Amino acid sequence: MIIDHDDADHLGHTAHGATLSPWLNHLGNPAGGARARTIRDSTENTSYRLRSSAPRAALRTRSGCRVHVHRRTIDGVTPGIDRSASPVAPVLTLHQAAATVAAYTTAVRLGILDHIDRSPATAAETAAACGISYRGARAVLDTLADRGLVLASEGRFRPAHDGLAAIHPMLSLWERLPETVRTGDPVFRAESVDSAQQFFPRIGSLLASMWTHAVDPIVERLPRARTVLDVGAGSSPWGIALARRDPECRITALDLPGVLPATRRAVESAGLCSQFGFLPGDLFEVPLPERGFDLIVLAQVCHLFDAARAAQAVRLLAAALRPGGTLAVVDSLPGSPGTATQELSLLLQTTAGTVHEPEDQRKWFLSAGLRSDKRVDVHAVPGITLLTATKG
């Protein structure tokens, strides 16, 4: 589900997007090539552009306007129905979460994930290769498949995400949550240079795969650009998508020296080395060419910092934009699907990181001499939003 807010006046008003969000959360992420239609809530004076290839279903906004959206039926269950009304649903959610973590941990420790990562395998083949029981292998793989961590096709299993096993060491962080909640001190500081260079190379490919659903819808709404700066590039899903869209586009991937080797591998794997350059350094320290870029992408970075530090980043990057150039900030916003859990994770991993309000980001743009331009929401789990601003 994708919602365009093309009127910059709506950028700072989250209530417009929140009106439909309880319904949109149930609709999932529609397949590509979908139809699109614009819906205007006349009371709230907001336009929504909804894409879906599925049958329409009617709902009402809080102001009482009747809105037609599309919803899909999967395995006979309509996602638009709120199944959380069951009094046991929260307990089942907790039970499933615990079972999922246990199955995942077992798959890592017994070599199940490593085996199916090398080549898709059946439960019987996996049991034989790992020296475990067939019944146990089947139960673990079926559970992971049910939770979307493993894909099954014709009886063969494979990981749904690259680098899935790499997240396992991070699970132990959650055991320290009580201490962090009590003291307010994070387990480590992902925003620091040293911690970031240890942390992000291990999970870069996994982070990139988390946003696969959002890359194309967001990139197609970015302006064409000959020169692009991809800030905090990591595995560069945004830069790679921009390069694929336009063979004339040249991308400069900026990230810490300890992270850039992973960026290079991702770019090499995509076959796009001729369109990329690599700039090692800290965003706040590296010298950038004044008015050097047509487009700057700042994706999944601002949430690592408090508002003052994020605003500083926007000012630095604005100076590197050419007149008429665009700064694209891609991140989650409060109220988006999954942001409550993200805030909890940021509590563990950063000193003052948070999911920033769009009103705050609009102020950052204004103080940096930029004009707020566009907002695009991709409603899925996790939810993500594109905010753009143009240099006058």
C-alpha cells in the first residue's frame, strides 16, 4: 500500500495519514503492476493514492467519508478483517514470538540455516546433513516458513533473507533490556563510529532485504539525477535501484571505512561498478563538494540520532546539493507499522536515537534552506516514508 501526499502543506500533519492507517495495516503490500486511484477525503482535505490489483473493499475515515480501497484474500483469509478482536490473540502472539525465536536459534545452532543457505533442501536432506531427527528438522523448518523467515517450494526450503543467520548474535541484546529500561543506558551505541563499523557490516545485507518492498515504490518517485550521493549506503539498496533505473546516473556511496567493503560487494554482485564511486568517512566529518549533487539520499540514518544531530546532518547535506537539487530522507515515522518495536530497539542500541516526527523534519529542511516537497508512505511491515525537499 502506497500513499502519496503531493501537497507540501500536508507534510507536517500526521493526523491525515493516521486516519486510514488502522485499516491499511491489514492490507499488506500489494504486488507490482497494480492499478492506482486517488481518493480525497473532503472533510480532511487530503488526497491518498492507493495502489492494488485486488478487489475493492469499503471503509470509512474517522470523519465519516466512505473510501474504497483494495484488499487481498490469502488462503481464504481476508487481511482487512481485524482478527485481534479475539481475547486470546495477544497470548497467541506472545506464544508465536517465543516459538519463532526458539526455532530460529535452533536452526542457527544446529546448522540448519547454513545448510539450506548453501542450496535449497528438503527436511529429510537437512536432517541427514545436520545429524538431527527428521521430525525435528521438519518442525523447525515449517515454523520458520510459517513466520516468513524461510521460503518453501516443492518441499525444499531456503532462507527468505540474505544473511539471516547474522542477526542471531543480536538476540542476546534483548536479554539486557531490563537493565537498559532501568538505567536508560544502551547496550552499545550504534551511532558511534567504532560500534557502527562492527555492527553494520554483519547485518547490512539483511537490513537491505528488509526494505525490498519499499525500494521500487520510493525510487520511482525520486527525480532523475545525474549525480547522486547515497549517505550511509550500507549494501546500497537505494543507490543500486537508482543506478538500474538510469544507466547515466553516477552514484557516490558514502559510509564508514569498515562498512564500505560490504557496499562494494553488493555493487559488484549487482554488476554496477561502472556507475559507482566509494567515499569512506563519517557523515559529520567527511568533506563534501559544495553544490556537487543533484540528489542526496539519506536513508535509515536519522533515527540513529536525536533531533539536533539529525538537523545538523541535513544542513551539511543541503550545502552539497546543487540549486534545484533534492534531498530525500527515507525512514520510519511515528505511527507506522513496526515503529513501536523500532523505538524499543533504538533504546537498546543508541544514546538518543528515535523515530522522528515529520514536523521536526520539516523544520530541519527549512533551517537548511530547503523547501518541503513530497511525502510518500509505503504501508507495510515495517512501514517507511519518503520525505523530499528541494534546494531553491
